[in-house]
Amino acid sequence: MAEAPPLRLKKGRDAAVFDGMPWVYASDIIESSELLHVPPGGLVTVENHKGQFIGIGYYNAKSQIACRMLTLKREPIDEALFQSRLETALARRKKLFGEPYYRLAHAESDSLPGLLIDRFGDAFVVQVGTAGMELLQPLWLAALQELFHPKTIILRNDIAARKLEGLRQGTAILPPPPAGGGGSIAELRENGFTYYADLLHGQKTGWFYDQRDNREMISALAKGKTLLDVYSHSGGFGLLAATRGAAEVTLADSSKPALELAKKAAAANGITCEYRQGDAFALMDRLQKEGKQFDIVLADPPAFVKSKKDVATGLKGYEKVARLAAFLVKPGGLLFVASCSHHAARSAFNKAVLVGVKKAGRHAEILRQTGASADHPKHPKLPQSEYLKGILLGIGGTMR
């Protein structure tokens, strides 16, 4: 392998990389004429200010995170490297799960910066978030195919983050399906329950494996209880609670296709639920006016805080969710609210939820704080990788 162009760090900026930090910011780099010729995502040899080797990464001058580290060794960046990392990721998941339904690769946390892979049996959904992983696609794709021999690989490169790297958005199916064929609905198993996900058109990768443990937690509390699952998507929380003995489950979501998948899973598992389609805020307001209350209410909205500039507005969104949801909880009941916004700190998220509950005139106590399931490992140097936050509240009666 030809030596990649050098990327030299400013004095003192190498310590963080040696300590395991996988990102190098543009402000850490000494400008050089050699970097001008590196294409977006091209490989570079990372050096300290004296020109001593640190490691190999990929570089994109268009991104504030200008370099992402691939290795601290002098080793080829080839198919074998990616196969080794996928094998390591697979071995971790096999220890955790007895069935092949999980997030296989979680970007930097699995030493695969910019690459997410969710597994649905012999179907794999991939999201590429960086120019470097886009350029390296022939290598990691070959490794994925060699290791798993997948029936289908779906590229869900429709995420907004690609714009920050100068990449186009789009989706693709590999191999391309025959004309008029190749449906994207997949069956999956989680917590002993059979669900259905739309891998091509559903939110994110079609399913949210990160909520696996939280679904198990809620279902264990739901026996004999009434439950409202707001932002239910295709029924992850509510359906499991129903099969675990919940007395009554209502699923609410704005997406008709997502609710149709929930109905399909309910039928396959022999359970019944009530379904409400529409805007979550309007639905919760309507339920309050109908005088409805439930033993358990949970809300898992999409990210309200998509960038740092959205923090204040997004937190107001979580506050509103909590306020409307709290009205719907019976005295002595439970409220669970989640956030997948990594820009919203846990303390700020908790405060927004508690303020919302207080504005509903209800008492609350924090029973548990939760995060993502174990197939979404946290990188010790990236607080951003601890993006999912959940808070379980006990809700008392009115404050007055």
C-alpha cells in the first residue's frame, strides 16, 4: 500500500489521539500543500508536529471533524482489516443475542467510523455517514459479503448528516431487485416477539434496536395495565407489552404504513390493540379532552434537537411532550419519555421533561434513567455516542 499523504497535528494535539480519541478537528491540523490534493475522504498518515507516525485516518476538508482515525498501526487499509473488525463486532453480538437481529456495527464504537450496519437475519441495512467510508465502500462491502453472504443489502444513505460531508443522499438495494419485485418488509425477532420493519422506507434503518432493553423494561411493568404508546412507529413498545399481559394497549403514530406493520405483527402474534393515527401532540390533546387516562404512557419521539442551534427549541418540544403525556397518566401510574438527540444533554433533557410534568400540575419522581441497548456501545472518548436517553417517572396526583 502506497504511503498516504501526511496530516500533521499541532504541538500537543497528538495526546488525545494516542489516548483513544478517534476524531481530529480541523483546528488541530497544521495546514499543508499536500492536504490540498487529498480528495474528500482520502486516506492520510497522521503525524505529530515533528513528523513522527501516529496512525492512519481519512480526511475531509469539508467537515469540521476533518480526520477520523482508522488505526494507530502501520497496517494496510484493506478488505482484511474490515473483515477482522466485522468479525470482532459479530463476536460481541453473539455473546449478547441468540438470534441474528441487532446492530452489527456502531460506527466509532466498533472501530468503523462513519459506518452503521443493522442486521435483520440475512438482510443488512447500512448507513454511510462520511466521505471516507464512502470511498472505502468496495472494501467493507466485500468484507460484509464474504463474512455473511447476505441475501440483501440496503443502503439507507438518505440521512441529513451526509450533506455535512458533501455527499449525496439516496437509497439502493444490493443486488438490485428484479423489475416489480424485491419487497423491503422484513421480519425480525426481539425479546421473543416477532415484529415487521420496512427496511427501505421506514424511519432510520427501519427499526430502532437501541430501545430493546427499554421495551423489555416497560413490558415487565405492564401486566394487567392499560398502556398508551405515543410515537409507536411499528409497535415496538406497545406490542411487546400486549403480549406480556397488558390489559389494553393503544398505539399512536402519524405514519399509516408504520401502524399497518404494527397490525401485521399483532395478528402474527395473536394479540389485539387499539390504533390511532395522527400528529402526536394533537392526539394527546384529543385524548385528554376525551377524559382518557392510562396506567402507563410512553413517548419516544424523533430527534427534536438535530443540531446545536436547535437545542433550546428541541428542549421545548420534549417539555411539551411530557406536559401532554402527564395529563394522560392515572395517579400512581408511570410515564416514560425518551430522546435520541445527542445534542441534548441528559441533565437538560431530564429538566425539560420534569418541567413539562410540573406544568401539567402533576407530581413526579424519577424511578429510572436508561440508555441504549448493548449493541449500541458507547465510545469512551465520545460523549455523543451516548445519544439515547430515557427517563421513567412515577406520576402522582395533581399538585393542587
